[in-house]
Amino acid sequence: MKKLIETALPLSEINRKTIGERTSAIGHPGNLHMWWGRSPRYSSTIALLSSVIDASDDEEELVRRMGRLKNDEYVDFGNKPIIFDPFSGFGGIPLAAQELGFPIIAGDLNPVAVILTKAAAEIPQRFMERTAVNPNANKLVYAQAEGLAEDVLYYGKWLRDQAQEKLKNLYPNDEAGKPAAWIWARTVKCPNPACGCQMPMVSSFVINNKTGREAWAEPIVENGKVHFSVHEGKCPSEKETNKYRNYGAKFRCPACGEITADDYVKKMGLSQQLGSQMMAMVIETENGKVYKAPSPAQEDAADVPFPEDIPNGTIPDNAHWFSPPGFGLTEYQNLFSARQMTMLTTFCDLLKDVQDKVSIDAMTAGYSSDEKQLCDGGSGALAYGQAVSVYLAFVIDKMADRNTTVCTWNSSGGNPRATFGRQAIPMAWNFAEGNPFSTITGNFDTALKNIVAAINKLPCGSQCSVYQGNAITVEFPKNVLICTELPYYKNIGYAHLSDFFYIWLRRSLKPIFPELFSQIVTLKEELSTVGQYYGEEQTVLEQQYRQDMEEILKKMYVSASEEYPSLLFFEYHKADEAAIHQIYENISAPSAWENMLESILSAGFLITAIWPMRNEVYSEKADATRTLIVVRKAEKQNQMTRRNFINLLKRELPVKLDLLFLGEIDEQDRYLAAMGLGLQVFTRYKKILNADASAMSVHDALQIIYQETKDYIDQRFNTGLSADAITKED
């Protein structure tokens, strides 16, 4: 039977609530760990819910059922389908399934994505409603993952105390108070042979630009050497930076005025001749932060050797996402100072002690002494100790994100920025090093608090099984409701970006998940990896991507339930829209959207609906829209002529659109939603024959559907305007 998602949805309300879903809010599962391109939980939940609710031919009943969706009334459906997500990413769709109590099977090739999904949906469910085991636990009843969250907090504090004792000489107090951060400048030998001083390269000498609290650093040259003085008050504009122009590594030497060339700095970097110098200190006092010039004691505390055993991993030689290798920072270890590296490895190495301590306390609290490990499905004391360690490894990852030599200083907020301000790792010339035992952004306690709050809110509503596997080769489960985010080619290089976290997770969790973290870095076979940024042939890679997607979609067709539709999220871009609207122009090649629709049809699916599921406020500048393609596994009718198809579309589409617009749909979403209903008609047949007996392409069908939709919208929403006038306005 046709489902609600194949007929009508309160789309405006769904998008409004999705846009309002702040991933940074306390308790949001996104706070467990950073990931790029998360599946919004709210719209994913509604999509799953409406895919199991029957539609109705009665308009009043249809409106009533949409109203229940709009009011977030989640009802019990009796038999619940198994949800399958082969591209789980962070785990947004598995969490949506658990919200509804649907069992879920999820997978991903990327080991970071796999461990995140396990931590979000699989591990909490395994230990759901178990009591906390720490010595301070005193509650009799724990709901959902509250016991797990309480233990992560308790043993996280124990981990912090142990690390702080080991690292106390690296983070001494200053006479003015506890240092919260140290601001550093990269240095290079001045290219002027007559000078040759170690000159700083600083994008901004401003430390605080808040009115009434201004502070700035000034390079002082004495005896051919540079040191820094820190001043209160507004920085003179001519002293805000020694950067020459806004692009390239061009800096003016404070001693002689020589300007470095970009090539010179790169050459020095590649020969490992870039240095760093402490520029200022940020001190926490009872009256707030104060800013001081570096003291010898603080400089000495930071001057430590690198630990012998450090995480390995090479940063990709790809300037599109990674600029540090161009300046000699070719290994991930190069992104960390010796003190940062020592701090992070110390925390990682203490996790085994945490695991042992939790396991002992768990046995005392009544957990079984079962030696089955967490990765093998264990749920005894050993597995529980490992589970707590997983979340504490995430705390370490959060600190790593805020403790690199590419974390810049936020002079407005008074804190270090994260390494990943966007989907890339940029080069930084002056950087901020936070104190993990202070209260500044990026400290251990704040990271722990945010993760604990997220664990407390996890749904734990159903069984979840998470595996690592390549969607091209792994065997899919049968008779499942497929709901997934299809990888979009040329979007985000998840594998390369996630290596930053993988090397630390491997250090922390390889003893717990030996197979998952067996590789030095992540596998690079994922479909979203963009090979042309690595010197590979773009057309060849695009062809391979399409072939792989066609193979995966065919596997999905075999596995898909016949009772329920399958839900495929993809991106709809402006270029896709332009290709459809160019009705009177020849298109040299199908757009990415058209290629995906063709692949879906080639697999055997019918397309029954398309919904723009926005996760950000509509803007004409925005290039992409997250879009849901609803498909069905069903027998198709043989064929139809082009003329008969157009006549059929003219009869059926207005009726379908009448039902569609019973729901609230914003103006910018009308055509995309209508496209799905037109494709219901087009994909019902194995082929539509043109006058020359050739098969009608998806591109031609979309243009016809677009024109018919224009006529309908003209009559319904734009009374007084002709279809031609609307076309000209567009």
C-alpha cells in the first residue's frame, strides 16, 4: 500500500524543525565527536515514520495524518521493519530509527564512522538501563544510557587527575595565575643575508579586541634577536600584522624590513627550517583573563622532547584540503608541538588503566566476569570497561582538535579555534596552545561534560548492529527498509579528513577493536573521495563512481522490502536545476542528479516521491539541497509512447499535486517536490518511446514534468500570470 511519504508531507514544518536542530546544543548526539555532513536526526526520523504510515485516499484523513507528523506524534506500528543504512557516517539515521524503536543494521567503510555509529547507537543499547558501577553511584534506577553516562563522567575525572599528575611539570602555574593558553608565532630565518634573524610570521598581533579589554603583542628586536612585549589598549593599525598582502607566505622582517617570498618560506619549511616562538600568555585570574609576555619559566616548560612512540600518518599532498604539506608539515605528527603530543599520548596511554579500573568496579557491582570483548558482542565487566574507554577516547579526540599548531587564536572570543573550522586543514602562522587543565575552550573537563550530556540523551530504543564494510562488496541483508545518505561525488573527502582523528583513535582503541584499527590510516576506497585532487583523471573517476553506484543500487533493489519504500538521500545542486531549465538548449552531458536518477531506474526501482529536506535556511547563494528520493521495488509496465505519456501526465499530475499541496510546502520547494510525482508516472513504465523509437531520457522527462508543473502552479498560485510569464521570470 502507498505510504504517506509517497503522497504528502508537512514539508515546511519538517524543514523548519530540522533547521532549528542545533548540533551544538547540550545533549545533541553530534557532541559525541566531530563528523562532516551529519544526517539531521529530526528529518530522518520523520522520513522513516512517514514511510511506514499508510496514505489515505480521503483528503480529511490525509490531513489528519500529516497533522500527527507535524505534532511529532510517534505511534506504535506493531511490526517494525528492519532499517538498513550502508553509508552510516556519524549515525544520524540509526539514531532516527532507534527514536522510533526500529531495529537497525548500519555499516560504513570508514572506521571512524563505524566507531562513531557504534558509540551512538550500538554500545548504549547493549548497556541500556544498567546501573552505574563507580563507587559514588547511588541511584536505584537508571533510564536509557544514564548509568553509562554517569560512569564516563566519574572515570573521565579519574583519567584527568592521573594525566594531570603525570604532566604537572609541563603545565606549571604562573605567578599571576594559571595559564589558560599560550600564543605562538611561527618563525623563519630572515632571507636578508645581512640580517639572518629568526623572524616571526604573524597574521595578527592582536590578542584581545573587545572594547575596554584590548591587548596586543609587539615584536621587539634587540641584538639581532626578536622577543615580544604585550601591551594593553588598542593595537595601532600599522602594527596589527607583519604580513605583507593578504595572500601567500609574505612577511616583513621586524629587524631589517626584508619581505619573505612565498617560495622561500615553502623551501625553508620543506627543509624543516621553520621554527616557533612563544608570543604571549593568557592567564586565568579571579578578575578574568590577563595577557602577559612569555616568561622564561613558561618557555622552559614548553621546551620538551617529542615522545618516542607517536601516531603515524602522512597528510595527503592535496592543497585543496590540506595546505600544511606545502610548508613541510607532511606528517600528522607535524601538526602538534612536542608538549601537545606528549599531553595527548599520555591521555591515550592511560586508557588501559581506566578500562581495568572500570572492569573491576563492574564485577563488584554485579557484572559478569565474561571475558568476551566489546568488539565480539560482549556485555560483561570487561566489555563495559572497554565501552567507557571508547567515550573517553572521544574526549581525547576533542582535545586533539583544539590542540594543534594550526589552531588560531580567536581575539574576539578569547579562546583557541578548532583545527577544523571547515572541511579542511589550513596552514596557520600564529597559533594558540590551550591548557587542557584550565577552563579555556578545548579543555578536558568541557569536552567530557559535552560527551556525557550527549550519552544521557541517546535514545537506545532498539537493537542496532554496526559493521565495517565496502558497500560494493559486502553482502546486504534482505527484506529491509533501506534508508541512507548516498555518497555525493566531489563532495567531502571523508577518508582523508578523518585520518586526523583516526591516528588518535587507533592509539586509544586498537586493543579494543583490533580489526577496525588494523590499518595505519583509513582506507581510501570510499565513493566520495575526489581523485582529481590527487592528479587522477577526472572523467575516468566520474565514470568509475557511476559504475560503482549502479552496482550498489542493484544490490539495494535485491535487498529492499516490497512492503515499504526505500529512502535515498542525495544532493540537488544549482547545476542540476539549470540543466533541467535549459529547455531549448542542447545539454552536452547529464547532470549529477540526472545520472543518479538514471542509475536508480537502471537498478529497477520506481521513483515515487522527491522531498527537499533542508538542513539550513534557504538562500539563493546556497549551492546544494539535501533531497530525499523515495523509491519502490515493484514490477513496471511495458512501455508507452511519448504522446501518451504526456497525455497521462496531464491527467494524473494535477490530481497528485492537489494532494501534495494539502501539506505546507515553501515556494522554493514546490518544483522539486512536484518532480517526484511526475517521476511516479514516468518510472511506472520500462520505457517511454520517442517518435523515432528511441527511449526517452530522464533529462527529457524532467523537462516535460517541469513544464506541466509550471502550468499547474500558474493556475493555483499565480492567478493572472501566464505560463510564459512564469517561464520568463525564472
